[in-house]
Amino acid sequence: MQRLHWVFDTFEIIKGTSGNLQKAAIFKQALQHPNGDLMLMVIRYALSSHLKFNIKAFPKYKQIKAQTSVKKIFKFLDYLDEKGSATNEDKQKFINLISGDEKVYQLMTAVCSKKLRMGMAAKSVNKIAPGTIYLQPYMRCSPQKEVDKRINFTQPVLSQEKADGMFVNIHLSPDGVILKSRDGKIIHQLKRLKKALVRPTNLDKYYGVLHGELLIVGASKRVLPRKTGNGILNQCIQQKADQNQADRAIVKLWDIVPDKEYWSGGYSTLNNYQRYEKIIQYVSEVNSARVHAIQCKTVFSKQEALEHYEQLRKQGKEGTVLKNTAGKWKDHTSPDCCKMKNVSDCDVEITGFNYGTGKFKNKVGAILYKSACGRLTGKVGTGLADDLRSPAFIKSQVGKIMTLNFESVIKNKNKEEYSLFLPVFVEIREDKSEADTLEKIQSS
């Protein structure tokens, strides 16, 4: 366990050092140490977005005699990730493996709960040790309040439907097709959809990553509500979905980026208009009811954009995304696309629950939550279905991420604390492992 001691102490030194250049120098030097590879393994397991161990909360350290090894600890983490869930028995087994030493306990509970703080950002680590941390690239939209600042209506603007399902990265290559969630988890059981995605005879010209939204069609041939559809898709990630329901998955596509540009960290060659035209061409060649291009209209003024938004809202859609036609794709928050939607949403961490009263006596009355920074806290009961009001179930979800809709962020009187105004529960996210910060929630 002394090797993990060294990793813990190294992280403490980096955290206690001022300046990014100084931190990077210490990290580079540590890589030359005999335990440098173990340090990278700890970082990889803790910070890679696609690895999830499904245990978020741990008790205070209590020493026990533990006969274990580094190999056994990481083997058990592999087991938890592959399983896709963790029971109380699994949690206790992991605690038993790491409780022989306090530093090991602190380090490995931080790894397992995905809360490791080592004093360096993930992208900074990857610059020094490329490929250490798996980070799924993602181009985020700017918030609605920045439309006037960001969107250039002196040129044609794309107004696209903002789909209300599960975001998907579709990786097309000579080896076939892989569907991944926003944070890199493989989405299983969608065999019929995958078969449709590889139908074009000249598939090679579309090799790369396609972005879209997965939706589930019900028996009535209408798209199921987000909560129901994403519940099925989350079960697909865990390989526990009813196959008949999984077979009803469709996708609405809006973007395509070549692999080299997707992973490079730079800008795409094609602009927003050109990439959408390529999606139109691809969908035409696929020619399947399972694969669609996202609804899109070219608008020439803010008034036209608002009219298109209102038109889609009347159809029950969530809203629109406005894109400057000349904008390029990049892994960042894009200055060339903005959301337009009726309500805001955010991802927060589940911290516990309160018991209800009346018809919800001895059941969950409200789920407690916090932002990633802890500056925004609150509780939500609106939107909770009866099957989510089991105290035992919500206890098992503590530390996981849930999505809430809300109308605004409010500051609590006489305190530097914030909460959501009129929060509504949407869903528990199996495809995300990090909550939003207060700053991100305020800008949504």
C-alpha cells in the first residue's frame, strides 16, 4: 500500500502548489518515479468519463485489518464498472479492501466516487500524458440570453429543433458502428438502429462521429415522453432493457465530424451549414424510418427565429437551437450556436431525501440535491413518480446525477447560497457522472 501512499502524497503536493506551470513541472517529475504508472492509473480510473463505479457516498474512515493489494482494488473497480450498479454488499466489500490504511481509504473513495481532486484539470493531464484520461469531446451551446450577442442575423441562420431525448455520439468506422452517451458510455441493445446506420453503400465518406438525439417510439407510433424514453435508454446502457422497447429506438441527427477533427481539439473544416447538408445526404442514403435529420429551417431575422420557435413549441417540442451558418465544430462552448427554450434545465447531485406527509407518509417527499460546487442546494418533489418515492431506492441513488427543469436561480436572503425556483424532477442520469456548477446553471 506504500505505492498508493506515494500517489496520495504527490497529489497533495500538486494541490498545495501555486501556478499551473509549477504544478505541471511537479507532475512531469512524478511521472519519472517508479510509481508514475500507478499514478496515471489512479487518474485514469478517477477522471475518465466513461468509467462509473456507482458508489458515491462513504462513511468516515474506520481502520480494519485488510489483506489486499493494488491489483485487487482495481480489479474490483473493473467489476463495478462492468456490472453497471452496486449493492450495499458491493459497497461493503470495497470498503473492506481499502480500510487498512487511511490515506489509501481517502484516495480510493475519491476515485470510486469520481471526486478526485489532484490539483490539475483533466485536459492539463492529457497535454502532458496524452490519452491518460478518456474525455468525450462535446460542443455545447451558448445560453439563450446570449442570442443577441452571438447570433449574426445579417447572414442566414439555421434554426433547428432542440430534441428532447438522450444525446448520442455515433462512431462510424471500418470496424462498424458504436453508439456512446455524452460521457462515453456504450449504449447497448440497439441492434436494429445500428443495422440501419450502416446501410449506405459508400459508408466510408461518412466515417467519423455523428451527433444526434435518441428517442423511443411507443406502440402508438408516437415518440415517448423524455422521462419514459430515456429510462429505457438508460437501461440499454446497463444492458437491462426490454428488447422490444429497445428495438423501437430512432435517432434524429444534426451534425457529423471526421474522427481526426473530432479528437484534435481544433476546429472542423466544414461549417455548420455544410455539415448539416452532409447529414441530409447521409440520411437520404440510409433511407430508414429509424434515422432522421433534425428538423431545420433557415431564418433571416430574430423575428423569424422566434416564429419558428413558437411553431415548434405549439407542436410540443422543447425549443430550438440557433446556429450561425459559418460556425465551425469544436470541443468547447460554441459562440456560434445558442439554445432557445421555454424552461432551463440542469444536472445536480442527489444528496438525500426528506420523508413526505399525507399520502406520501413513510415515502420520499422530496429529493435533496446540490450543484458541483455546493453553492446551490435544494429539494424537489414535483415530477416524482410513485416508483421513485421508495426511500430504499433513493438511498441507493445518493451521489448520482439527476436532471431538473426550473424557471430561475434565486439567491437565499442574507446568505451566499442559491436555490432553484420551481424545480421539477426530470430523470436520473445514468449517462452522466458530474453535476453542473452554479455558474453553469445560472447561464443556462
